[in-house]
Amino acid sequence: PLPVDASKVLLNGQGAVVARATVEAEFLIDGKKAGPGVPRVELKGVRSPLPVELTDIKYNRHRCTYTPPFPGGFLLYVYWSDMLVPGCPHKITVTAKGDVSKVKVTGEGLRGGIAGHELKVFVDTKEAGPGEVTATCA
């Protein structure tokens, strides 16, 4: 078997860097090249630690999920067989969840139009907070 080498552990996924309050975040621990090991994760905030659920995927890979209850900064510590993975702790920034009810959509394009002609619609998100805007025409 391979010797245990925490420096070969990889962290993948947005949840290892950013998350949104009250929304489940996810990242993967990939220890395929790190030798046989047992992962341990700690997510520490100023107010209190956050629980992180680890699910074994196989081949020394693990899915980690957590749901931050509020915005703020957190430190992510990942250990492989009790050795701190280099680069840890990672700083995770948790932003507030946006409020879709505060998005304002206006414009003549909402009333209909003619195929092949430009339609104008304005989407105002400034009061909604952070989030991602998507739109479709049907």
C-alpha cells in the first residue's frame, strides 16, 4: 500500500471556498493519491463550529456537505489520518442568501412582441441581495 501523504489530498468544489447562508454547500476530498487515510473535517466560525457531514464515495474520495446558518467568515480544516492537509485552513466566505421577491422586472418585452424584433426587459436586483440571475424566453 501507499504511504500516507496528506500533501497529496485534493479539495474540489465551490463549498471549499464560498457558500450562501441557509443553502447546503458541498466539496469533495480526494485522497486517491494520498495513501490509506481517514478524513476529518472541522469548519470553525467566530460564533461556533459548523457540523460537516462526510459521505464515503469510494477509492478514498469523500463528499462533504454543510449548511451555514448565517453569513460570515469560516475556517475549513481538513485532516488526513490526523495530518493537516497543506493549505488548510481554507477561508470560506458565506454570503447572505438573496431574496427573489425583491427582484423587479419591467419593460415592454413582458407584454409580448414580434418574432425577429428586439424585446427590452429590465431586471433590477439591487434590493434582492446576492444571487444568480437566469432568464428564459418561451
